[in-house]
Amino acid sequence: MISGIQAVLFDLDGVLVDSELLANHVWVALLAEHGLPLTPQAFMRNSVGLTHQELYARLSEQHGWTPPDGFPARTDAALAQSFERVPALPGAAVTLAALRDAGVPYAVASNSRRDRLDLKLSASGLQPLVPYSFDPEQVGGRGKPLPDLYLHAAQALGVDVRQAVVIEDSSTGVRAGVAAGATVWGLLAGGHTHDALPAELLAAGASRLLHSHAELLQALRLPAPATLPG
């Protein structure tokens, strides 16, 4: 394991599961039906890492749009159906198994609400490899970019957050990790990655950028797991 790092804290969407594009398709289609046509690229740039409440606030601020009656419930149902087929990112299971085998504490800290978090872990097949996961409700609703989720996760693992590395794919998440006092690495492996994302992650405070879980495993200086998942 790399010197000075005692634990690894993962975001979920776009870091362990490739869910951002699935969610993007659902949102863009439903928004268009309700009078707000956005390109997938425009929506993605302004939504990654946000809670639904934050997203509605941003849509109101930028476009003067507010969700009509029934829209949140319809969106929730469509997202749940979409996430039932969410895949793990290539190599994610290997990374988690390598940490497990090396005895390195790790956890997931996500802005997803609990039912969504559990659904994505289960559907992707990663649930057995994730012993600890945390959502905003466990920190009084104080999700990212506030540091509370990562502070709580580190405390639950019994490590100093300054000795943890956070793996993130959004500027919102990077800011949360930096505010917590952790080392933060950006992962550019999800299907939602766009040309401006590397600069956005670095500007938010990421100290390193990686392009795959294979690169992450090498950066952590971890051997491959004794038994490959799957």
C-alpha cells in the first residue's frame, strides 16, 4: 500500500458503478416531456455529483423551471428501473477485492439516498465487496460538497481522514474530500467523462488524475487480489 495512506473512501456513481449515463438519459427524456429540452451534454455538465434537491434548484436558477406535480415521483420510478441494470465500472470489483485482501479499510460515501445506493451496489454485483457505505441522511442531510460524509466515513473506519485517499469523479465530490482534509484523486473512467472534466477536477483540488481502476490499483501499490471477483 502507498505510504501515508491508511484507508480509501470511494464515491459511488461514476467511480464504482457506471450510472451517470443511465441517469442522464432518464432526466433528459423526462425534462423534454415537461417543457425543458436540454442536450445530454448540457445536462451532464450541470448535474454530476448533485442531489435531486440541488439539481432542481440549479434548473430553477438557470432555466426558470420547476418540477410539476408528480414529476419527482415519475423520475424516481424511471431511475429505479434504469439502475436495475447498472454495471460496475471495469476493474472496480478487482480494486475492492484487492483492498479487502490487503486488509486496507475502505468505504463508499455517496450523495445517493440509501435505497438508490443499495440498489446500485446490488445490481452491479458489488454489494458483497462493500462492507461500509454512507449516505447523506447519516450526516443530517449534509451531503457533498460539504465534508461531512467523508469525515463520517473516516471516523467509522477508525482512521484519521488526513490519512485517507478519496476517489471522486465530480468537482462536487472533490471539493467535499478536500474540505474534509483528505487526499483526493480524480477518476476519469465513467461513461460520462467529458473533455473539460480533468481541468474541473484539478481546479476543485484533486492532486492526481487516473483513467481506470487498473491505474488506481497501481497508484495504491496494491497487488491483485488472491481470488478474482466474478
